[in-house]
Amino acid sequence: MRTITFYSYKGGVGRSLLVANTAKYLSTLGRSVFALDLDLEAPGLHYKFELGSNAERTDAAPGVVDILADFLSKGSLPESLVDYAPQVRVALGAEAIYLMRAGTAPHGDYWRKLSQINWHDLFYGPEPLAARGGTPRISGTARRTKLCRSEGEVRLGGDKH
């Protein structure tokens, strides 16, 4: 698996559109793609996959914030990412694109969960995320490319700088 990260301190520079277009292009070249929206303060990558298609708007789906909130409250990661990364249909004959949203934004529950994540405990607490092991998986081919979209740098307190 290859990971390609699209990163910028500034918003509004076209990062989401670039991620969506790159994912679509790679899928037409026979690559399965896992696109991950890590812009937790302004999630919107899912909207870009709806542009120029006849597909209806997708319902809010659980994502990164839900996984992290559950990890902090229950102490475990999901065994599978299937419920968190639905497949996006883009072109006939193209490989799969799996899209993990930041979470259920713009619903209020998303913002509540995001504000309650203690970033210090997540990474440096008694049982940090990295020490838990057991990586959740999504079934499919090993020829997968992961695309990540994020803005700014997240400090331990959750603030960007």
C-alpha cells in the first residue's frame, strides 16, 4: 500500500478537489483507493465525489472522529472499517474507491464528539492508540493507495497552528 498525503496550512486551496480527482484517476488506472478525510474542522471531501455525477447526496456516515471517540471511551478499535468507509462509485470499470469521512458532520453529534477528544490521552495516555496494536482492516486487494486530506497541524490540545 502507498500513502499519499495532501497537506496545507491554508484552507480553500483545492486540496479536497485534488484528492477526489486523484482518487478517481487512480481508480481508472486499476488501483483501489482508500481516501481519508482528516480535515476534522472543515470536513467535506465526500462532497467532491458527488460533483458531476447523478448520484444523490450521501447521508452522514461515521468516520475518523467516531473511531477515535469510541477508542477513548471503550478502549478498542473496530475490527473492520467496512462500516466507516463505504465504496464510492465513480466510473464503469474503475477499481474501488473507499471513502472514510471525518465523521457525521454537519450534525451536532460530530462536533460534540470532536470537542471531547482528549488528544494528549489519545497519543500519550496510559494506553495510547499506538500501543494497542491490532489495525482495523477493510477487505479487498493489496494494490491500494491511501489518500489523506488534512489542514494545518493538530496540536495535542486539538488546536491548529
